[in-house]
Amino acid sequence: MACSAPLRPDASRPKVAAGRPGGRRRDTGGTTAGRVEGDFERESGAAAGAPRFRVLGPLEVTDAAGTPVVVGSGKLRALLTLLIADAGRVVSVDRLVDRLWAGDPPASAVGTLQVYVSQARRLLDPSRRARTDAGAIVTRPPGYLLDAADGEVDTGLFAALVADGERLAEQAAHAAALEAVDRALVLWRGRPFSDVAEDPDLAGHAEAMMELRLRALDCKAAAQLGRGRPDLAAATAETLVREQPLRERYWARLMLAAYRAGRQADALNAYQDCRKLLDEELGLVPGPELVALQGAILRRDPALGEVATAATPAPDAPEPSGGSEQTTRPSEPAADSVPGLVGRDRELGELRAGIEAARRGTATMVLLEGEAGIGKTTLAEASAWIARDQGMNVVWARAVEDLGAPPFWLWEQVLQELGAERPAFVGGMAADDQADPARDPAIERFRLLEAIARAVVDVARTGPLLLVLDDLQWADAGSLQALRLLIGRLRGLPCGIVATCRSADALDAAALEHTLALLGRERAVQRLPLSGLSVPEIEALLSGHGDGLPDAAAMRERTGGNPFFLAELLRFHHDADSRSRPQVPATVRDVVERRFERLPERTRVLVRLAALAGAEIDVAILAHAVRLDSARVVTALEPALDSGLLRHDEETWRWRFAHDISRDALSARLAPGERTQLHALLADAIEAVHGEDAHLDDLARHRFHAAGGTASEPAFRTCSRAADEARRRLAFDQAARHRERALAVLPPGGDGEDRRYRTLLTLVKELRLAGDVRRAASVLNEAVEIARRAGDRERLAEAVSVLGGVALWNWRSYGTVDPAFVALLRDLIAETRDPRRRAELLGTLAVELYYGPDRPEGERLAEEAVEIARRIGDPELRGRTLNNYVMASWVPEREPARIAALEESLALAGSGLPAVTEVIARMHLLSAHLKFGRIAEYEDGIERSRDTVRALGIPELEVQLTYQEAGYAIFRGDDDTAVELIEQAHRQHRRISVWGAQWARLMQLTVLDRIRGRVPARLDELLAAAPLAENAALRPTTVLALLDAGERERARHLLRRWGLERVPRELTWASDFEHGQLGEIAAVLGTPAPDAMYRMLHPYRDRLQVVGSALACAGSTHLILARLARRLDRPDAAAEHLACAATAPGPASMGP
């Protein structure tokens, strides 16, 4: 045998081929009782996928084909919840009417209920014929019945799995018990039946289910102890005592787990916590069992079980950080050298060092992080004071919450303060489909980001500069991308950045998290988390504030050392004329409201209005709203300034709330009707003062809230214009928010359906660009339904074609095909004569058929679409159809043709191919480079993708980039970076609602363990996830992990249970890696047939084993063939395969 060099595969362009019809069969299963360990299984919804009817949390249902159904109406959700709760039993019409209308039904209630039932039937059984009871909802006097099979309702399945787990735990079958309760807990998503409020019957049922969840957690802790994992058991028990702190059983479980984990002190502390709690809450002492357990722990009773060996700290280990609270670095000035600052010696020293480095030409950024009121802004103000004292130019900008500011508002403030020319924000994507097709919105966005960075760099070149960016958590995604780009442009310049970021309440949590992760990897960036003030610092703060205050330790306990809480409590003390109070207000809201009530009536009116207006107070708008001149408004605001609710900058004449928590507290106290009236006043004032086109984001927000949840033509038009403007500025997240608000207030009647269709289709594209794929799919379904009802076939074709747009991943979950969508696409293709539309529909159907038995037909349809696009000569359409082909042909044997299609697409770059299409093709191609061992091209592909993806700022691509960088870190042996990137990618992925977050994380971590020769550490997680149908690609990995752990019989059992003992026939993107894993399994267990697996893998012997789109590389296929050859008693072949593997790049071994 000669080892082939990793040459470019022979490939040709996709060819034209005719299609053939086909379908897909759906399998269902029943429920059997659980068995003892080694034979535990449940042929149910948990094994085949998520239950069809889910009420353990917000309602989720699927139709008869397994496709998730969007249930929009509140009453429809309540109806389904009531039927599911009593599945298999008749729910009377009287009870349904009573619960849906809260005991006050209208005269038409019964007829309306029948309409809801009809809608529910159409959702659950789209193919159901009228006037039959063959569907899930059956008419049965005196009402209706939900006919659900075993395992289709999550509550029943949950209860059965918990019962299995408890029985198995009693039999000491701990692994099987753990598997059962883990599968149960996966079903739990929140409070049961949350879509029906104040139903006494359901309330009792919900309480019972929550009690059952506690039993599941208790069983899990017991099983974890039984399996020798006291560390995991302690974490589970901590959840139990947090939720039910008065149950001694859970405290006992926590004490025993902590003791066995080698944490005797924690175990004893847990006893003391329990004793104190029982005494304070109930006036009781711990029971005899808990007292006996404490005594056994004190004397280290051997009967408590084996204790893990605790790691011993190094002799020179530093003292805990709490001990440094009272020390100050002698080489640095004390904090009190900065006016108005108490404490924060360490943080102030870090800021001084960063500012000094920036002043000398080493660009730095310090990111102050922490909860609201922890002192971030105060420290930022201190840094500005220090920088000004050293002669630096200081510019302050602040992001604002909600939609009160336009896109890139943070940087507009910076450029305005710098006196720099404002970049042209227009010229991006147009509001409608008449935009210039030659203009690429992604490129326009990147040019805008570059212009912002260049403007700051130009000013920094003229002298030392400090940017203070306050409240990054409210910055839009575009502003965060501009910050990331700027950091790389500042090297060698005298420029520093001090930024503050709250630990919660982000405007765009995914964008913020991704930005923080990237900034944390920059050498010039230091993240500085802030904690509460220490007791000595609070003592310094309290000095001089009079008597009657609690001592510093009590204040620290009460407030956590939060400076804002402390300051507010001190102000409350003085407002109360220093009289001793038995209690301090429990929340900041109480404090703010007390101070608010002491203001004069006219001031309260203005402050209440300002609380809705936004963080920045526009005096002119307030003046118009209350019909006063500006001077009188300023006079009326002065008492709020004196009270500390507001701040006023004398130089800029800007007014704002002293803290956003104060504004939030005042806004929250408004009644709904009052809030609606005030928003209307503000909207009218903005239009009168600034016109309809200025302050459009503010105007849209106020018009929307002024509508009060009702249809409103002015609100619809204003929100639509704001969405169009945000889209022009390439701020797709804000565009989607405005567009959804426009939909919510769209008036019915007239051309309402036409406008709703157009708005929905625009929203689909904005959501897709913003990364919310699940919501985009839901909105698309509504647009399709509108076109279907209207009988408009052109619109129907336009809508369904959106699913075939250029994508990195399939919109559908793993293994999912929508038969109704396939049938609709076939009908539309048969009647479509327009070549462009036909190419789009063919490519869409090709992608839609991918996970079914008709995948080869889909590949031929994609080839036909590509040929049409070539004849038309449009690079954008050609790139789209080539992407369709790459997705439809993603199986091992078609890899050379896929590479040819990707190279054809990349050849169009610079000739009209959109930047998004180009980078997606590049990311697909680098996976192929790795698979064929072309490492230089693989590394170059990662580098080129990195620059483009970060410039585009599309969340889906950013997730894939992080995955691929994690895979590259695994490949080059940087395990710490790999794990960090894997977890970062998992967090990013969970934000964008695309399938595969759990699969990707577990696959990457398991492959990393195996190629390093370790037993996979996430075996329990694999066992909990793999039974789900959506995670079927994890099943071979799970079996291999069991073999690595020495659990041979259980591995064999799961191999049979999942049908993996047969040589696989259906092919997907996961097949080449899955086949390699099955080959490894066959080499150990003798099943699947080793000779068949050898023949299957041999044609791909010179490829590397690559997970998905370059998530990880597990080594050469020759290694697996060598093991199979040994199993087949072919030592010469095994030796040749090993020799070839030794010359291949990547890991040289696999498995412990």
C-alpha cells in the first residue's frame, strides 16, 4: 500500500440532472418500564426526540410531523396548556370557557372557543381533513380531549423517568439512575403551565411537578455520590438547599457530599448555616439525624464513606484577596488624592498605570466591570480627573438604554467632542428592495467602522487622548464592533480608553459577550471587575455623617458594599432629618420614591416625564410637553438637582438622572394609563421641537408605547421609518426591534395584509442578519401563510425562497425535513417559468431535502439551479445557488465536487459576489483543506476568515469563527486556549437559536480529551444528551467514551439500542467523522462488521478525521484502518496504515 499525498481532489463543476419525487417516514415509539443498570432503556419521546407537548415551562408543541409550531395567541396557548395538562381526559367546555375568560366570559365565548379549537387542530395536524377526529384534539362530550401517546407529554414522561431513577438508585444502579434523572431534568424549562394564570387545579399540579423536580435533583445527588463524584453531588445539593432551605434532608445530603469531597470545613459550615436558619425562621433546632451526621463528620467516622484527597495549596500561595482590602501600594498615591473618591486603592492604581502608559505612547484600555451602582462611573470620573491633571485631552461618551439613541450613538458623541468630521452614515442597505444591487451592505458597514477608527486615530496622533466610554452594556452591536476595530488601530499611539460595563441588562447580550471575550484576549486590554467596598472603606465613607446610622459591618451586610446603595441610604438618613430609623429601606426604589415624593408638585411632573424620556433630558422637549418656557422648566428642575435625583453639567448644560436605577424606579411606579399618556406627550413634543425626521429612535419608542398595545397608524409609520433608518445605518439588531414594534401596532383592514406581508418579509431578513434564526423562521411562516391565504403564488414563491438564502448552516435542526414545505416547493417549481425565481426555488428545495432519503435528488436540483444561474450571468444568484449545492451535496463521496463549487464561487469575488457569500465559501473551504491535509491553506483560510468575519459583525459567522479557532487551537496543541474558545463559542451559539450548540461543545471537548489520551470528562453530559433525536450525531462519540471509560457492556448495550451495530446507509455532513468513530468501535467490539467498515473507510484513507466544519481534527483515517486491519488479522496492512498515519499532519493517537 502506498500512502497518497494530500493532493487537491479531482473535481468538476456540478452537472445538470433531473429530480424525482420522494418522501420521508416518521417513526414513533411507545414507553416501557425502566430496567436495571446495563439494560435501562425507554422507547419513548425522550429517546426519539423532545416530547411533542411540553408544558414544563412556557408552552412548546410540534405538529404531527415533528415540526415546532408557533402558538401566538395568549388564549390559544392557554387552551392547549389546559388540554395538555389533562391529556387523555375530557376537559369540559364550561371549564375551558371559565379559565380562558377568567370567570367573566362574553356571550360569544363558546363560539370563540370553537374557533380556537379549530386553530389548534390546524396547528397540530396541518394535514387533518375537516370534520374528523383523527387528529390530536378529539371532540368528546362534554368537551375536548387531547389524544397523546405515551411519552408525547413531557409531564408524564418526566414523572416516569424520575420514578425509574429513584427505583434504580434504590437498587444501587447509580449510573442508570443518573441517566434517568438527567433525561428527566433536560425536560424542565421553567415553572409548569406558565401560560395559564390563577388556575387552582393547575396550580396544585404545578406544585406537584416542582416537588417532583426536587425529588429528581435529590436522586441525582444520591446517584452522583454512589458513582464516586461527591463534588458534583455537592453542587446538586447546593441547588436543593438554595431552593428549599428548611428541609434538613437536603442539608444532610450537602454535608455528606462536601465531606466526601474532602471539604470537612464546608460540611460543618453547612450544619451551622442550617442550625441558624431553623432557629431564626422556625425557632427549632436540627433533628437528631442531622446532629448525628455532624458528630460523625467531626470524628471522621469511616462509616461516612471514602474521602477524596484534597489539593494542598503551595507554601508560598498568596493570601485570599479579602486580606488585601486594607493595604495600599506604597509606591502609589492614596485614593483620597482624587476628589470625592473613598477607597478603591488597588483599582485607582491600575487606572493610574494605564493612563501613564497611554500618555507615553503605549495604547491601553481598562474595562471597569460590575453590577449597577458598584462605582464604575465614579472610577471613570476619577480616571478623567487624573488624565486632565496630566495634560491629556479627555472625551466622555455614554451609551443609553433601550431605543432612545440612534445606532452608533456612542461614537457620534466621541466624534462630536473631538471636533472630527462625522462619517457618512447613509448609503448602506436601503429600506426597501429598490436598493442599488451593486452596493454591498457588509462592505458599507466595514467602511463606516474604519472611518470611526480613523477619526480617533487622527486625533490621537496630535496629542495624548483618553476616551471614557460609559455603560457599554447599552451600546448597539455596531458601536461594539467599532470599539473592537479601534483597539487594533491604536498600537504605538498616546491614547487610552477607560470603559465601564454593567454585568447584566445588556442591550445586545450576545454582541457584548463576544466583544468582552475578544477584548480580554488583547494584550492592551485589562479587565478590572469591581466588588463592594470593604468594612474599613465604609467606615471612612460614614465618618462625618452624624449619628443614628448602623455600624459599618451592618451596612456592609445590608448593601454588599455597593457604593450607590450606601450613598442612597446616607441621603435618606439626612432627608429624614437625622432621626434614628429602626429600618433602612430594603431597596433603592424605596429610597428614590421617598425622595421623589418630597419634591414640589411641578418638579414631580417634570421628573416623572423625564424618567420616560431617557437618560439624557432635553429641556426643550419637556418645556413643550408641559407648556412652559425652558427657563421655567430649569427652575422647576432645581429641587430634583438638590435632592440628588438629577445631575447638571454647567459646561454643556446637559441634564440627566444621577443614576439609571433612579430613573428606572420612577418609571416603574407609573400606572399603565399614565405611562401611555406621557409617552404621547413626549412624542408630540419631539415632533414639534425637532420635526419628524430628527430623533427618530426616540420618536418611534414613544409612539409605540403611546399606542398602549393597540393598533396605531402613526406608531406603525414612525416605527417603520426608524427601522428603515437603522437598516440604512447597517444596525440590523435595532432595525429588527423597530420592525417588530411596527408589526405590533399595524392597523387591520384596507391594505393591512399587504403591508403586514411586506413588513414580515423585511423583518425576516433583518432577524437573519442579526442572528435570530429561530425568530426569523417563525416570522417567515407567518408571511408564507398570508401569501397562501391570499392565493398569491408569486408572493408565496418569494417568501419560501428566503429559506434558500446563502447560509453557513442549515436552518433546520439536525435530521429534520418539513414535508409540507417540500410539497409546497415542488408545486411552485412546477408552475414557475421565470428563470431567476426557478433557480431560487430549486436551490431552496435542494437544501430542504438534505436530511431525508431524497438528498441525492436535492443535489441534482441544486446542479440545475447552478446551471440556470450561470446562464443568467448574475454573480449574486450564482453564488447563492453554488452555496445551495455545497449544502445539498455535503456527504463524504461528494467532497471533490463541493470543493470545485466553492472555488467557483470564490472566483467571483470582486465581480459582484457579496462579501457574506465569499466568507461563507471560504469557511467551508478551509474545512476541506484540513480534511485533505493542506495545512498551509487551512491556516491561511482561518486568518483570512478572521479579518472578514470580524468586519461583517454577523453573529452566525462569529460563532463559526470561534469554533474554527478552537479547532485550530486543538490542532496545534494549545489546550487551554482551546477550552476557553470552546466555552466561548458555546455561549455565543446559544444566543442565536441555531441547532447544534450542545452537540458542538460536547464533540469538541470529547475529541480534545481523546486525542490527548484521556478518558472523556463529560461522559455524564454525553449520556444525557445523546438519547435526544437532535443529538443523534453524538451517539457514536458516547459509545466510544464509554469504551474509553472501561464500560464495555454498557457501550455494547447503547450500540444496539441506537441501531449503530448496522453499517450506516444514509449520509450527512457528519457521516465521514461518524463512520470513523464506528470504525473505532468495530475494531474494539467487532460490531458493526469490521470488514464492512474497513471497505467503507478505505476510499478515504488519506483524509484526516474532521468534525463538521473544522471544529476539530482527530487524526488520520489510516489510524482507524490500522486498528480494523489488526482486528481482521491483517498485520501487514495494519503496519502500512500506521506508516502512512505517521506521515500525516495532526494527532498521532486517539483514545486512552
